[in-house]
Amino acid sequence: MQTTSDRIAQRMNELGLQHKDLVAATGASKGTVTNWISGVNNPTGKRLIQLAQALKTTSSWLLTGNAAPEFTPVEPWDSNTPLDDDEIEIPFFKDFSFACGSGSMTEAISNETRKLRMSKATLRNLSISKENAVAATAVGDSMSPTIKDGDTIHVDLGRNKIKDGKIFAICIGGLFYCKRLYNLPFGGVRIVSDNSAEFPEIHLNLQEAIDQQLEIIGWVWQISSLENW
């Protein structure tokens, strides 16, 4: 039975990649990459996404083998470039706050002209419908180092029921945030920032959540970063 390290080695062989190529592509140390290849431990978080991109496959396939490699080399495109058969466009909000708390997310989405392209298979593998897929620019460092200022987050609007520890896009009093959410007794919610030193966690009971107009917009299922050289 294939392991994650077997699949990494398989894709390296198929693509003609060497150890140093994965170090350069992921920014991980030589020792960390060695551990992935040898099976000492598995890649996680941002490194997993970067490794999957370097190997032109998906995080899911690397970890489980359940999805066939499906990334293709990036080609330059603009708004006039035709979509590939397995591509779709989803709304991309550079500033999501204006739509937050407006009471009409559907209207905000339909009026957003900026788009991001992505594979249909990626959404299909995660059971995310095209209508529920949006992207936005993250602002601030409350979720650092998981989400950095300027990162692109992908949100599934169809999943807004709290699953403890997952990151959600939320709206409080008309302002847009990404936070880890946890259920509290009697309808309360615990709101946690990964940068807890600067942003202490918040506990709201049901009435406080209502008073502060807490809205769970959707589950953050992917985070894309642009690394500076």
C-alpha cells in the first residue's frame, strides 16, 4: 500500500525533480524535505500546499491517494483567455468588508466583477458547489502565521456550521475576519486568533452573538500565499 512518501517519490520521478527542487519550491529546510521523502513525517499546512503545487498534484492525493494528480503548469492569461474545459471562474473580493453584514451576499457576489480561475475537480473533490465558492484578500495579522496580510483565502459559503477548530470567514458588526471557531454551551461561540499574543480569544454567549451581529460566512478551505523573493 502506497504511503505519502511513496507518492512524493512517484511524482518526483515522473517530473524529473530532485531533492533540491522541493527545497526551493516549498522553502522548507533540507532536513524537512528529507523527512517527507523518507516517510519520517508528512507535510502539513502551507508546506503541504506548496509541495502539492511543486509536484503538480493535490494535497488530498499526496496524503490519501484518493485523487489523481490534476495540476497543470500555469499559463499566462487575462480576462479574454478562454476557460479550459476543467476551469471555472469564482468571485474574487479584494475588499470583502463592504459585502459583510450587508444582508445580501448573493447580490454582492453577482456584482463582483473580479474573478479567480480554478479547477472544477478541486471543488468537486471537496464537494463545494460553484455557487458557494468565493475568494477574498485577507487583511491584518490576527491569524498569523497561518494567514498573512495579503494572502488569498478561498471560502465555501455552503459550510457555515461550526466545526471546532476550523477556520471560518465571519462578520461581526459589519467587519470581516477570519478566525478559528469553537462551539460553547447553549449556543455560544469561542472565537480564536492564531496570533493569540496580540489578539486574545473572545467568548460570546448566544445573546451577545446576536447583539454583535455575528454571521458565519463560510469555511476557509484554502489559503494561498505569495512569497516575496
